[in-house]
Amino acid sequence: MNGRERILAHLAGRPVDRLPLMPITMMFAARRAGVRYLDYCTDHRVLAAAQLRTAEEFGFDHVSVISDPAVEAADCGARVRYFDEQPVAIIEEEARLADKIQLAGLRPPDPLGGGRMTNRIRAVALLRERVGPARLVEGWIEGPVAEAADLRGINTVMLDFSDDPAFVHDLFAFVVEMELRFAREQVAAGADLIGMGDAAASLLGPEIYREFVWPYEQRLVAGIRALGVPVRLHICGNTRAHLAGLGRLGCAIVDLDSMVPLAEARARMGPDQVLLGNLNPVAVLRNGTPAAVTAAVAACHREAGPRFVVGAGCEVPPDTPEANLRALCDYARTHQP
């Protein structure tokens, strides 16, 4: 059973030979390959080579095109800042929609128009070509809150929930339309699964999440599933207040960060939701020992139960000791669901 077969069978509830292994590696992969992170973010050939090398060296079941959250916003005309060894960042004080009236004239960019979205689509296609059917290829988009924060500025959009709720709905509707176009082209290029990052959602209270965010996340998930591929939802931070809603979105995988008890997530999300995570990526994976990593992922497995995928609570830090990451990988290779 190869990596792609293993992940897709596990998501479908079919027997697998061992636990799937899907850690997020971005800066770690770039450092492992000896390339600048700037090049990893902006050149699909560099990203694909680094992902392939890291997946092969550690035995990951997937490769992924995730690099930074500024891809779609940049193609919308947002000002972004590039760094040699850090992710591309939004210049919030010059937000694309600082004047919210500009939303009325903003059109979703063409994912194939030659911008940063095109670069990501090319990464999907190149990874599909090079891994063939052996590993799952994961595409990536931003969720409604994350992308709205990139376009409007995170502090400003948080005020918009109370100051102008109608604008928030219009902005989220724009994001859903744009991201579904982006997802469609990644699937056409060969993505087996679409990851969706909506980190800023963890900053919201439960009432705002239920009223404003959940309906648009659900619309995105349903739209991606209609393309014939599953969805992986990744929300950094403490999502304990949203667990029941996350379990109703229809995602194949829900990533959980380290501050969310997996036993609580399982109780609130039901027995069928596949959970990924969630050992602390810094305190345990980066700063711990191989034995500590093994113990932590074993505890995660016990709490999550059989519907479980091995990974950290968030991205593998770039300076994680090789022995620690190998301990994470060895657990997946030696344990069944």
C-alpha cells in the first residue's frame, strides 16, 4: 500500500496497513533541501524539489504545495513583503481593502493568469508528474477569515464584525468564489486533496464563528467536495469553542493545534471525524527528545482513536532535530489505526 492509497483508504474508512503520515513541512523542507525560503515560496520548481526530497527521506505519505498565506491576496493586488528566510507577509497598514468600498470593484483574479496562484498550480502539476500515484498531492487555499484578514487587515476585519456585518458577508462571499476557482484549477492540475487554512478563525468567539464563519467554511468545503476531492481543514490556535461546528463541516481531516485536547475533540466531533495532530510542534517536536515525541504521539493516538492521522499541531519547525521528526514518522510506520 503506497502513501496515496493509504491516506485515501483511511479517509474512506477502509482498512490500512498503518497510520497515515501527513506532517506540514514548509520551512523545514526548504532548509532540508538547502534552498532559500524566498525561492521555495516563489518558484514552483524549488518547492516541488524540496517537498519530494523531504517526503522521500522521511517516508511521508503526501507532498504539499502550502508555502505562505499571501498567495491569493498578492494576486488581488495586495502589497506583500518578501524575506529571504521567512514566509511572504501582508503589509497590513497598506491593506488591499483598507477602503472597503473597493470590494465592489474587485474581481477574483484568474488562477491561471500568471501570478502567485499560477505558481502554486504549477507546483501541483509538477508534484503530480513526479510522484505519480505513489504519494498523495495536497493543494492548498485560504479560508474565509484568513483571506479576509489578508485583504482587509486582521485588526480591521475584527472590528467589521460589529461595525459592518453586511460588508463581512460580502467579503466572505468574494473569498469563497475566489477560493473555489483556485481549488478547481489545483484539482485539474492533479491535486488529490485540498487543504484549507483558516488560522484567524481561532481568534473569534463562538457566536461570531457560528453566525459569520461557519456558513462560508461549509460552502467552501461543499464546493471542493463537489470537485471530487476531500478537504483538510487547518486552523492554528485554540479552536475548542468551535469543535462541534468543525465536526459538521464535512471535512475529511480536521487538524488540531496542541492547545486542543484530542479527547475533547473526539467527544464533541463524534467517532467518524478523522483528526490530525496534535503534539506541540515547539515544546515537544523541536525541543524534546525522540522518546518524548514517541510518547506524545502515542497519547494523541489514544485520545483520537482509530480515525487518526499522524502529524504535529502545526508546521514542523525548520530547526527540528532529525531524530525527533524520525520518531514521529516511526510511530506512524509501526502502528495501525
